[in-house]
Amino acid sequence: MESTNIYALTEGQRQMVEAAICAQVPPYCTSMFEPFINGCRTAAKQLPQSIYKWRDAVVEADFGLLRNLPLDSEMPATPLVRYAADSLSMLADSVIATVGTLFGEVYNIEGKARGRHIHNIYPIKADESTQLGSSKVDLVWHVEEAFHVGRPTWLALFCLRSDAEAVTRIARARDLDLPANVTSALRECRFELQVDETYALDGQPGSVISPVLSGAADSPEIVLDPAYTVFRDSVEQTAVSAVLKAAEAAHHNFRLREGDLLLFNNRRTIHARTAYQPRMDGSDRWLKRVFILSPPALTAHLLSGIMPFHFAE
Ligand SMILES: O=C(O)CCC(=O)C(=O)O
Ligand SMILES: [Fe+2]
């Protein structure tokens, strides 16, 4: 069988995954991360071989989708207020973290999401017009935590409750068709990125300067976050607009369903999400999200799965 980056578990495989996780993984709680993640690593060793083949195909492709993963038998209503589901330990927390360990270290960055390693993403009224995951408007092309050197290598999104309108979009940096003069501007270290407001740290510096593209021409890395970029001239504005236009011409669409886990390389792809209309009645779209880090030089800085906001490289 040829390996593919989109794979749906059979019923038997889904039950195998659930049994391994239930036997090995203690309930998630922020202050007991080590026993939790060690349980996830043990459960990962018992996952079906087809998930390992899928992982290898995802590493090759920079993105992939795993379908029909187990979900909590009793799903709580989608929360309405920020952090409202954070004290709940769900099977879904264990599922996303277990699959996440196949790609590197599941972690969080100091100051983010009150230290919860597994983020709950659902619409929040106060955020509806922002560029946060909790908005309802179009989320423009971006990478996660663009401003941070310890930004995730991989991002996982696990769908607990879907919305037929919301489409998650992924574009690989290697597929962007850009004019040579634009590429050379994007490779200059000149783009100012602001720290986003989900970080709750006092007195932190407000921004960093970064190139948009770096690395080999045939497999470039990308750092992009237009909503948090301070454009200082038309060269920067034109270059970033060209990236957004190229992404419109070279992306993959995913309308996530319950039990779908979308995984993508956050250093080699950009992602976006279309607008949708939340009802705010407990039935709205709900995702779990984890950050995953893989270069050992960066993972060496983690303490109980937390990357310090500041560290010496
Ligand atoms: O809602 C989505 O599909 C993606 C949201 C997003 O960009 C994120 O959570 O990082
Ligand atoms: Fe995002």
C-alpha cells in the first residue's frame, strides 16, 4: 500500500487507539504534565502501524489529515467564555497529545493560554472580529507564534465539533510562485512582527525583526503574520501581498469533521481559515490545538513542556 498523508482509521483501528490511550494516559492537568506526556509516549508505541505510515507521509508532505480518531463519549457543550473548558480533562486532550508525540515534543510557550498545553479553540463573542482562532471572520494567512524563535515546528488541530462553513486552508512555502524580486525582499531581515495579545506577560518587548523566507530555495521556511506586522514601506507591503496572492493560487482546503486531526509544518506552511457564523448556543465548532517542537537545540529549553518566553539561543 502506498503511504498517503490523508488516512481514515478503520473502526478496529479507532478502538485500538482508544484502548491504548485509556490504558496508558492519566487525565491531563496543567500541573501534572510529565506523567501525562509520558503516558502519551507509551500509548504512541501501541498505535496501529498505519498511523506511523501516515506520520512518515506527513513529514514528507508538510501536512496531513488523520480521520476517525476516538472522541469523548459524552461531549460537553461548546463553551462560550475564554478558558471555560480548561479544567475539564477530556479523552480528546490525550488523543491529540498522543498523536503529537509522533512528531516531536508537545509544549506551550510561557505566557500562552494560562499554561495549558492543549488549547481549546472555539468562537468567543469578544474576539469575533479579531485575527485570533476564536474569531468568526476570515483568518488571514499566517504561521503560529511568528514572533517567537521557539515557535512550533508542527501544529495539530483536532476537531471535536465541526461547522460546515469553516474551511481550514494550508499553503506550503515551497509551492508559492513568487517573482524573483519579491523573493529577494522576503529574504531580507526587515519585517517587524508584534507579539500577539494572547500572551499575558507584563512589560515584554513588543516586537521582533525577521525575514519572511529563509533556508533552501526548494524547501524554504516561512514566517508570516500580516495582522501583526508593522509595515514600514511599500516594498514590505507589496512583498507580503504577493505571498497572500500566491497562497490563494496554491493551497489545500480542509473542512474539518468530528474526529479529524489536521497536522502541518508551521515552519514550512502558512494557514488560514474562512469566516463562519457561530450560534453561541453550545453547538459551535470546537477544536483542540497543540504546538509541537522538534529541533533538539530548541527542545532542550523546555521545562515541564513550557518554553520560556525569553531564552539565550
Ligand atoms: O480554526 C481553524 O481552522 C484554524 C485556526 C487557527 O489558525 C489556529 O488555531 O491556529
Ligand atoms: Fe493559526
